[in-house]
Amino acid sequence: MRGQEWGGHNELSGVVHGPSVQAAVVHGDVHIRTGETAERQLPWQLPPAVRLTDRTAEVERLESHRALAAQRDHPALATVSGLGGVGKTALALAWLHRLRPDFPGGQLYADLCAQAPTGPVEPAQVLGSFLRGLGVPPQQVPDGVADRAALYRSLTADRRIVVLLDDAATAAQVRPLLPGGSNVTLVTSRWRMSGLALEGGYQVHLEPLAPEAAVELLAATLADDRVATQPDDARALVGLCAGLPLAVRVAGARLAARPQRRITTMVRALTAERGRLDALAIDGDHGVRATLDLSYQGLPAEAARLYRLLGVHPGTEFGGGVAGAVLAFAGDGTDGDSGSGGARADPGELLDVLHDANLLIDIGEDRYRFHDLVRLHATGKAAEDESAAERAAVFRRIADHYLATATRAERAIDPKHPLRERSYGPGPVITEDFGDGIRAALDWLERELPNLMVVIRRARAAGERDITWQLADALGPFFLRRKHYDAWHTSYAEGLAAARELGDRAAECRMLTSGGQGELGRGDAARALEMFEEAARLFAAAGDELGYARTSNYRGLAHQRAGQLDEAAELFEWAAVELPRCGDIRAGGLARLNAADVEFTRGRFPRAAEGALGARTTLLAVDDSYNAARAATLLGRIRLGDGRPDEAERWLLDALAVLREVAAHYETARALDALGEVAELRGQRELAQGHYREALDLYVGVNRPGPADGVRERLRRLDEGGAASADEGGAASGSGDRG
């Protein structure tokens, strides 16, 4: 079970990213530090601008609206609506990129996915991304839409930013995402957002391009003289494309790849194709549909297969590794019946073919996305040309790709805990190369989290329940460090349901114990205890002594968090004996460390020191330097409490060297806090202030307001010329916080 690896961990605080500090913005219980580092981490999230043709009038209207809002010191909110493929996003990007000099506070971007097969993105998810983009450490992002929106407005009230909310579904989806202050927000949607009128929304509706402008776009796409020498055919072609820029670009890309082909050939083909699709047209997009069908028919067989198989992918964007995964073939590693004589095509080259055909958008860093209409088209082609069994197999290969890569990241982040063997479908499993080290693993999981969450939900609905709970399980170390509590809660709830549907009691216990850790992080000790006790009952019923002993450590943490020290001490002491007897020496050491912490909180220094020394010896023997350093911190705090500052300093400096190296910011803060008290007792005022200020920075960064308030009080006393005694400070009064 993963639990014994996390059971004694105070690293629920995680890794801090984001600004260090000069001042603090306080919202509720969340303290966001701002300062020079924040200025260096401004968000510039807008995708690159694309060519804009004949939208001068619309840009001028948007600019006039912005100028009027600025005169009145009001925020500027505008909506751009129109058919799919009409160029709403192109207009938005062209205008907003021009505003960068006037809005130095950054640019925020979100695809709200109104057309996504999984449904529109929830505002809470977008707000979490925005807050992290604004420098809020992941573990400080509040739970719930209301708290996130309030913090978002606070952080944007005094900075000049632009926000692009692309492909919105409803005004209700947009409202929580409007920033504070006199900033600029632009919303694109298929629908006119009249519901935003109360917020001052200014509406711009885009019509298809006029024939002259559409011909100009075709000429720019071809980059040769065919439009000039075949003007009538060019006008006929853009007419068949219904003046939609997406259709014009796709048709132009196909012609550009065939420099000897006359435009009239494309006109004849598109005329026939459009006639066939007229009956299927939806909302006037028949020009796009016809053009996409022709482009699809013109693809090499391998590229066409990749195109339709990517339509099975449940998310809105994906990395290059997904292409290799969907093409993997169970038998011999080739891409199956692709018309290539069995030779496997290079996925990267096929992605280039799709990109060159304007069927795929390259968004950088080996990542791609479909325009929403193109994604729907690809999904439709998969339904037409692939059997249900093959589509299910492709989804399984995609899910296996994410599971294998997430498991690799899991090992990189926390190599100590044992893994339950993963179960994969038939055929080769493609694992993405995200680089080396903990930071690379965390960054990959952060980037892919929306896809991972969609796969967790989709897999259970598709009957692939093993994927659901195993992928949730693989995300555990990531959640501990990055604090995505909503995703943590959702993924383990899905995983628990999947494990129960499978009748897999071991997996069910794993979901209960790991999910309970998330509930502890959310501050719900009562719910965490319920989950740990349920796991304990299942282990007892199965006769699993080791599993039951591990839950005792978890239950002790829940009782300790609730302030029930007698119950916690009893559980920790029992686990410290039983876990080594059952074969888990390391977990026994963690339980002993937890028991020593309880004794320290009670002021029983000799017993606490004995327990901490024993725990440290055990943890060093199993090569767990991080938790051994935690034990050294506790020993330093104990020696500080019983009046031995020199010995305390030795233990604390020993711990600090290890804790800094592994970026354990909460534990580092606790060691610095205690070192500040050591310096204070010696009369070293400036040294004490330096330790306290660094500790305060870290406490604030990991959202620990209680310890942070204690440090502020000690700094205040020092500034006033006073000093704290050893029994007044937070470092000498127990941990006060289990993560």
C-alpha cells in the first residue's frame, strides 16, 4: 500500500512555486506573497497570432469600446460570435496581441471547450489555472468556485492584464472568469453572449469573409501566382468555402502541397463534395465539412488513419507521444492496415503532414490541438471508418500511454513507496519522454492533468475500471506536492467506485487510504478518519495484518489533526510495534516519529527525544533521508524546549541541509523557525530575524497561516526590542500542523 509511505509525512505542504515576497495579499485564509519574483513570472499565455484578413472594421470597434471603457475607468468586456471556422479566435488574438505594451501585467488564456465531447470546462478548473499563472503556488489555490473567483479578482484588481476566454458555452460559464480592475476581457463563442450585457459586454458578430478578402487569404496561403492567373476559379473556390477562413486555409493548404494542380480541379471536387454534404450541414458549416472531407480524402493512408484515430482522444490537446500510442499495433509494432505494406510510419512525420494540411494546430513543445470543427470531423471519420472494437482498442492504448507515463512520473517523484503492478491492454505501451528528475515529472503531470482527469472518468464509463483506479493511484505523489484538491477528490472518488465495481478489495483499500490523505489536506479530518476506518475494516476482514497496521498510522494522523492526542498516541504506539513485525520497518519508523511528535506536544521531552532518536536511526537504516531529517528537526525542537540551544542548533542545521536539497518547504520552515528561536535565546537579534523572515516566506508559500502568524508575532516583538522565551514560540510547542 502507498499509505505507509505517506502516513507520517508532513509533506502534504508540497513544493512551492511562485513569488517570494515583499508584501502579502490576504484573502480569507490564503496569503499570497507578491514582490520582485512575481514580476518575473508574468503570464503570457496567448497562443501565437495567425494571419488576419479584412477585419479592420471589427478591430476598430473593439478598440473604440476599450478606449471608452478606459475613459470611464471601467473594465472592457467584449464578445465575438459567429459560425465555427469564421475566424473568431484569429480576430481575438490579432487584437489582444497589439495591446501587450499597454497591459504589462500579462495575458491569460483559456479554451472553454464549448464543443468538446466531454462538455465545457468548469469555471473552477479555469480559475485554478489562472491563479497558478498569476503566481499562486498550487497548494494555495482555494477550493470552490467562489473562493477562487474572489482571489482571482483580488490579484487582478491592480494589474493591467488581458484575458481571452475562447469558445465559451454560456454567460454563466464566463462570469466567474471576469478579472477585477480595469482590464480587458474578450470572449469568443458560437452564440451571441447577450447574457453578459449586465456586465457591460460589447457584442461583435463576425460574418464570413467577403469574396475579395477570401481570395486574398487564398492567395496568401498558396504563396504563388495561381490566384492571379486564375481569378475566376479562385472566386468560385472561396464561394464554395462559404467565405469561412478555416475552409479557405484548408483548401489552400491542399493546393499548396500540389503546385502543379489548377484551382479549377479543386473547384470541381469541392462542388461535388458540397452537394453530397448539404443535407448534413449544421449551422451553416457545410463549407468547412466539404473542405475537410476533401482534405481527408487527399491524405496519405497513414496520415488519414492517424487523423481519425486522434479523433478518439478524449481531450482537447495532446502531446506527440499520443500519436505513437494510437498507431501502436498489438501484433508486431507496426501501425496495422495502413496501406504501407506493414512498414511503420513515423508518427512525427504524420503529424507534420496533418499540420501542413491545416488539419492540426501546432501549439509548441511537441503539443497539438484540433480546431473544434476539425476534431468533430476526425471523430466522425473514426466512427465511419473504424469498428467499435478498434475505437475501444485505440482508447485503451491512449489510456495505457497516460497510465504508463504517469507511473513513470510517480516513480520519479517518490521512488520509495512500492507500486502495485499496473495492468495494460494488449500490444506495446508507449511512454512519453518528459525528461529527467522530479521537476520534469511534476511539470508533465501538471500539463496533462486535464487529459488525465478526462481519461479517469471516461475509462470507468467505458468499462476500463482498472485504468480508472490505477491512474488515480499514480497521481498520488503529484497531488501531495501540487495540491489540486478538487482533482484529488474527484479522481479518488472515481477510483474508489471503480475498485468497488471490480470487487478488488486491495484496490479499494488503496483508494480509501490515499483518498483519505487528500481529505486530510482539505482539512476534513472527520471524513479522512471515516475512510481510514473503512479501510481498516476491510483489511481486518481479509486477515491482512500489515494493511490493518498501516491504517493505524493513518487513523492516528486523523485523530492528531482533530486534536485527539490520546487516541492518536495509542494508535501510533501500536503501529510502531506491529508494522515492523509485519515486515514494514520504514512505516514503523514513521509511526514512532509520529508518536514522538505527540509526546513533544504534551511536553514530555525525554520520551519524545527517545522516540525521535529511535525513529531517526530506523529511517536512516532504510535510506529515507527526508524523514530522518524530519526526525532531526523534532530533536532540535525538543532540545530547544528543554533548554539546550547548542544541541538544538546541531540537530536543526543537520536537518536543514537535507530539507533544502529536497525542496521540502514546510519542513524547512519549521527548522528555520526553531533556529530563529535558538538565535533569539542567544541574543543574536539579526540572525533570528533572518531565520524568521525566511520561515515566514515559506509558511505563507505553503498556506500555513497558523505557524505564519506565530512567526509574525515573534518578528513584531524583535522589532520592538523584546525577545521570546523558549516556551513562548511556536517551534517549541509541537508541530501544530500535520501537513
